[in-house]
Amino acid sequence: MGDQIEQLGVQSQDLAGESILITGASSGLGAHFAKCLGMRGANVALAARSGARLAKLEGELSALGIRACCVEMNVTNAKSVTDGFRAVQKEIGPLTGTVANAGVNIEGSVLQLSEAEIAMLLSVNVQGALLTARESARQMIENLSSRPHNGKIVLVSSITANQVSKGIALYSASKAAVQQLGRCLAADWSRKEINVNVVCPGYIETPLNRDWFKTSRGQMHVNSWPRRQLMAAEDLDGIMCYLMSPASDKTTGGVFTVDDGQSLA
């Protein structure tokens, strides 16, 4: 593993010995976080609903020398979350960190959204973050005496939590709830040696949005930002690795915006 990591110019010891679970890990940012943290020495647990996609990613990570395991988990279901955390602990030991990354969006005006669509988005984005953080904290408290440093929980929000953007009212509201949830949980668990922080990414280029941002309206949006460019998933590596590392033991209740200045527009 060390040789492969050094070839990529990554320091292998940053997260050595850490065991970290990532929800929404079957694709997108979740899959990237798993690789990023794993390449820095962490054992990673991949959690999502799609077992087949998780198994594929687990194989890719293993080929890089990363110790990884996968567990099917529905973050909206408390039993599924509890069972998933228990399975992960048996596989890679007590967790030292968790990234609550699972999230969804539904395109279209709230005037057209059905009650089922509204409930689904809030269930995944808000309830899912809460259930994930809660079960992570329970396990960390249970293993308090064996942890060498504070447990780390990161909730993934969005810069839209603090902006007024047309067409994503419900998504923005859900991410604002995640942001406040993280700060409150940080206060609640501050004396249990658990750190809770929130990361608010800016707009990141993905296969789902790439074509839209090439349209005239999408390009107008990009051109409204100071640097006129989308971010890449790699731009979040620094903050995520810091918040999962012992270096952040005195960092809790923080809301970290990483958006290349997009929210300055």
C-alpha cells in the first residue's frame, strides 16, 4: 500500500489507524471521500443502499491497498443504520470517524412536488443525517475508553444552506437543517469526547450537472462567481482529512464553507 500511495504523492500516515464510515458511498462525493481517506491510511466502511455498486468500489479500493468493507444501509431506517454500524464494527473495529454524506435532491418547483417526494427528501437529508450521527455517537461513547482521541463526525451540508437560490427551496432548507443539527449535536456531545463539524461544499462538477452548466443559463450561473469555475471533489480533500484526523481534536461545532468563493457572488 505504501508504495502505491507514494507514487500518487500522498502522505500515507495522516490517518493511519483510523476507521471511518461514509454514507452515500456508492458514488459521487461519498465514493471520493472513501478513496481520499483510505489513501491516507484509514480503514474505510462504505455504506449505501446499492450493494452491487458498493462491492465494485470496495474492489477498486482494495486494489489500491486500502482496507475497506461495505454494508448496505438505508439511512432513513433506524434499524438499518444500527445494524450497519454493528456490522462495520465487527469488520474493521470501533469507528473513530463518520461522514454523514448521504443526500438527495428533486428537481422542480415545490408547487409540483408531491407529499411523498417532500417526505423522501427530508427523510434522507435530515433524518438520515441525524440517525447516522446518533448511531455513530452511541458507538463512540460505548468505546470511549479505547479511543486514543476524540471521535469525529462530519455532516455534509451545502452552501445553499445560506443562500437564496431559485428552484431548490426544499433542498436548501434541508441543508440548513443539517447545518444547525451539526452545531447543536456538537454542543450536546462536547463532554463525551466527540467532535461534530459541518462541511458546506460549493458547486462541484459531476456527471449529473456537467451538461447543464454548459448551457447558457448554467454558464451565466458560473460567470456570476468571482473565479467563474466549478469545483472538483478533490478540493474538499484538505478539510475532510483534517476533520477526520487527530489534528482536529480541538475543533468542534464548526461550519466550514469550501466553495472557491462561489458564495461571495
